[in-house]
Amino acid sequence: MHSSSPICLIFQGYGMMGFLGGVAVVVAPNPHSHFQVHIVYLGHNNGLSPSLTSRSHLQLLSRVFMKPDEAKQAILYSYSCGFSGFAALLNSTQASTLSETEGVISVFRSRILEVHTTRSWDFMGLNLHMQMEQSSQMHLKFGDDVIVGVLDTGVWPESESFRDDPHYGPIPSSWRGTCVKGDSFDPATACNRKLIGARYYLAGIESELGPLDTSGGAEYRSPRDRVGHGTHTASTAVGSVAPNASYFGLGRGAARGGAPRARLAVYKVCWYKDLTGRCSDADILAAFDDALCDGVHVVSASLGSSPPLMPLFATSTEVGAFHAMQRGVVTVFSAGNDGPDASMVQNVSPWGLTVAASTIDRRFPTVITLGNNASIVGESFLVKDMKKRLVESSSVFTDGTCAFEQLINRTAATGKIVLCFGTMGMVSSEGAALAVYAGNGDGVIFANTISRKSSQDNFWPTVHVDLHQGTQILYYIRASRNAMVHISPSKTVVGKTPAPTVAYFSSRGPSSITPNILKPDVTAPGVNILAAWPPKSSPTVLPLDKRSTNWNFDSGTSMSCPHVSGIAALIKSVHPTWSPAAVKSALMTTAYMYDDTSDVMLAGGTLKAADAFDVGAGHVHPLRALDPGLVYDAGARDHVLFLCSLGYTAAQIRQMVLPGSSLDTSCPGGGAAHAADLNYPAIVLPDLSAPVTVKRTVTNVGANRGAVYRATVVSPQGARAEVWPPELAFSPHHGDTASYYVSVTPAKPSRGRFDFGEIVWSDGFHRVRTPLVVRVTNLPDDGVRAAAATGDHDSHGTTDYLQAAA
């Protein structure tokens, strides 16, 4: 099941730079105004106790209400532990007034976000036997005592993935969280030494969308999962080893998370609405606030909202991740499911780790035998044999699009399997399956472009083929008076298809609001991932689907995100003192760009080779990330300068950094701070019109403390990149650092094409790769007009005109 793409309500932000030093005035609420949930972000809590912080929030809110009781009724959350702020029901006038109040960093509408919805660990080289061998050599403890907080739709605590284990020690003494009682969720039986925390958050979602429907188990007012998404992601990240897991016999094997000995804390922020998981910014920020004080080490959040993206401190995810970073907590996000179009990537702050989705080398071939004995191999999750009459869509739907509203009548497909084309009317396979079901049909053969062909499960039997195969089937139907088809049950095949490839739905870069920061950061398995599932939720979560399973296949960047969360937990178990930036660097610099046939991986949905905007630095390699050799660390001062480059003032930044710190929060004069100077494990120059030099600093974390690294540079097409010095010699001192400079010069006139290169540092054992992305923008305006006049659309910019201009 491919999780639906995230959508959001219309956003209205107030005073992102509204630190004006004014005094708020009382604004009487207009009874005809529309009150909506807003978040007032104030930075850190300055070391105050939660009770004092909450009191100050109420005092601030009272300034825009006539009566104190009105302010008490309006406030939904007081964020007072991990950071300072509150969520409240406000009208636009009140929100605007608060945004101009001294001490307020931002005021923004709470949006509605959506979730981005086994073999994958073996595919990445992290098989259980190897983990056991590595544990004795590298002190790898499978994530022991690392606590992963999952912000999602809750958890099904009875799943094998979350069972207690006699090998677990006591709950870590650093844990300060709790398990909260609720509908069908008793902490005494639900929580244990594996599932050590469970909370839920409702105030925001119910204020925005109305009361939850809990009738007949439609949803649970508790941490219990109704959607299945949260159980699946938690199982993928930290699930215990569960032998003999399968989806109705398919994909059978041992299911486990990346860090099977890590502890799990669940924060239910997404709820079953409109057949998906929907989440409120206000609830998400409350969960971040609790998670940081509870003592999690990693936060995994498979959720987001589609572009246009809001400023970094006008979203719950980026605010929460910023304060997590300061506390040493790694935050991992999904990139979104809006691919393959460019610039649709979500969760783009440099302090979060953003994950794209890609395939693994497991397929589910399904043999289709036509009445003329011709055989075609599609993909599906069929578990039973089918022999039926075969028809094309035009005999069932008035316009042949397989859309429900075009159904001829409710018996048009009786006893038939219908051939549908995804290219006709842009219908989805899910939509086609439901439409055929409504016409009393028995199943669907769904043809789509080869780059979008998948084997996702639908409520009604569906076999996926590509357009060429679909056309062959169509010709057979039209040549036969009574076309028949025999569809055999699907099989599980491993290692027979090139992988990884980028999933067609995976959201791509560049970032639309932070173009100097490479997003996504990495890619990981996110297609047909088998993980735990609530047996009371059908595999498709559709009310018509009456099947029950303990394990389910799901696809989306929601699935790739917890893979990286699990790896981050492994890294933290081996290197507990590493900062979030160091963990991210280890994952990025050891990632790879090739599939298992040694070809450059393909970018699904395009049939082109993948580049940095598809996969970031590449596909994660868990074992290499444990020993990366060098890391790009970024301290608090690095992020201060980055915030300066975004236009924040020293006073605002001082409010956002941890209290009691002697950190220099000043901004250099004359606009000297530049986003490209952040010590990031990638270099992106989106506006290269003249030579540019950027600095990077690396820290030696390898066992060879006197190592010497030498650089190899691959310049992007149309630019010349040079590294100085070309050799870095580290002292025997542990954690020694060295800096280098990268000078990039335009080498041709260009209209703004992105090109890709890399810088690789190697000591003969480690390979530390840094993506280099540039867009040369030095073509004069008259050159653009001249090229347009000649009809020049050459993608490489090598026309006669450009050669003459050079």
C-alpha cells in the first residue's frame, strides 16, 4: 500500500521576523471572526520550571483577550520543557498582535500534516549473523539502551515486534517518560522493557477537525494504533526479531528492526481521518516537547506537508528538530511522496535528516497466461489462482478510464478481470480496483509506465504490468471473441532485479526554501517493506477490506525514514557522544550511488540516472556508517551563522539557543554569513555566477589517528572545482580536525542548469564522499533572449551561440 501524498490546509503565517519590541494591546475578539489553532513560538524556556513557563504563557496570551478566563479556554498546549511556546485558538487580529510582541519569534497557523506512508536490512548488508559478528568486534549492541521516539499513529503493543525479552536489562535510568492510560490501552500490560513510553495528543486535531469518531473501534483515544502506519514504522526502526513473518505467505522470513535491542517510546500525534493518518502541528510540537524531556536519543517522524514550504521556524517539525539538535537528539524525517517532480522535498532544515525512498531486490512476480497461451509476468500480492474472462476497460466504463463515475452500471464487470491503463485519465491502481469492485468485477490488470510500475497491494485483486505488456494484452482482447486469462499466485523472488532504484513517488530536491542545503540527505528502502501491522486494521485500511494480518507490506518515504532511524540508533549505541551532525555526516559520506549490478542507480519515474536531488548523498550503508573515517561536525556556532544567513537577528537567535550558554550569537556585519558555509556533508551552490570559495572542516574519528587523507575531485560539468590543500594529515590526537577549501569557478556560460560532481577523501581504507552541486547562472540577459530566439533548448548548453559567447 502506497501511503497517500501529504496535503495541508491553507497556511497563514504571521510575523516570522516579528521581534519588534512593542507592547501588546488588548484586542477584543470579534464574535464573527474565525478562531483557528495558532502556535506562538518563543525559543528556549530560559531555564524556568514548566509551571513558571506555563504561567508566563498564560500572561502573554491574556494580553489579547478581554478576560483571563477566555485566555485559559483558548490555550491548548503550553510547551515548557524542551522549548518555550504555546498553541491557542486565535483569530487573525490576535495572532498578528502577538507576532509583534517583544520576545515572540514567530506566530503561525497550525497546519494539518499527513503521514508519508525484513529483507531490507539484509539488502543493506546488515543481516543478523553479520550483526552478531560485528557486535564482538565493534561493541555493537543492536541499539541497546538507545531510546527511539516515534511520532506517528500510535502502536499495537501486542505485536511480536514489541514483546519483552529476557535479555533486556532494566529500563535506562535516563528515561523520564511514561505510558499513558487510554481506550483499550492499559500501561500495566501494554508497556514493558521494549515499549517503555506511550503518549497521545488530541487537542490540536480535535480543535481543527472536530471530535474523533471512536464508535466501534474507528479510532482509539489512547496510544493504540488504528491506522497501522505507526506500528509499521516503529517495527521497521526498532522491532524485535520475529521469525516466520509474512504477508499471507509472501516475503516470508525473520522480521526485525534496524536496532532490535533499542527501546521504543511512542508519541501518537496522527489520527484516522479520511482513510489516512492526519496530524496537527500543535500536537506534533507538544510531542517534541515531551520527547526531549523524556530522554529519547532519536526521533523518527514519517510525516510532513507538501510545498509551498513555510519558513523554518513556522513549522512544528523544524522547530522541534532544532531544539532536539541542541540536546544531541537525532531527528529523522521522511522526504515526502510527491515525486518525481523537482523541488517537492519536505522537511528541509539542516538540523534534520531527510530520507528519500528506494527499492530493494525483492519482487513478487505473477504469471498472467492469456487464452492464446502467451505468458506475461506482472507483479502482485495474489495468494490464489484466478481463471476469468478478460475485458478491456471500455466495455465496463463509458470513457474507458476505469474511474468510478464512468462505470456503466453496477454489474458491468461481473465475473470479469478488467484491463485498465493508468495513462488514461490518470487513474490510480487503487481507484481502478475500487471502480471494478463497484462494477462487481473479479480483478484488475493495471498497466502503467515502466517507471511507475509497482506491486502495491489493493483491496481488490490487482496485477501490475508495464505499458508494453498492457498493450500486448489489449491486442489479444481485441483479437479474441471471448478472451480468457489465468493468473497464477504470486511468488517471492530475491536478487533477480537491479536495486536500489529511486521510488517514483519519492520527493526530489532541490529545497525550495534552503537551496544551499542538499535535500534529501540520503535514500533508504521504502518500497514493499514488510513490518508489523495491527490485526484489527485491514491491510489497505479501507472499510470494505475485511482481511486481517499481523504483517503488512507498505511503501512510501514513511517506510524509508524508520530504516535510517534504526541505523541512527545503531550509530548512537556505538558512538554515544556523537552529535546529530556527526551521525548525519557518517550516513551521508559513506552512502553509495550504484545499484547491485555496479551501474548508477535509476531515478524511478524518469528512467534517468539518479542524482543528488533524487537521493541526496546516496543510499545508506549501515556498516560503513559505523566507521566513516571522517565526519563533518557542526556545532552551535555553525548553526548560529546559518540562522544569520536567513536573516535572524542576534537577539532572536539568543532566545533560540540553550539558556546559560556562553555561545556567541552575534551575526557578522555586512551580510558576511552565507548558508553555503554551514559545515554540511554536501556543497550546493545554486547561483554560481563568479568564482566562489567555501570552507569545510572534518574530524578524524577513525582508528588510525595519524591518518593522511588525499582528495579526488570530480568537477561538475560547466564548472571547475579545486581543493586546497589536496592532502590532510591528522595528528595522533583523537578527534583531530582539519580544514580545507573548495574553490568553484564557472567554466562556461549557462542558463541555470544544475550539474553534479563530488569530492572524495581517502586514506586507502575509508572513502569519504561529499556531493558537489552547482548551477552556473552567468549567461547575460541578451544571451538568454538570443538563445530563445533561435529556439535553442539544448540541455547541455553547447549551442553555437554559447560557444561563440565563450
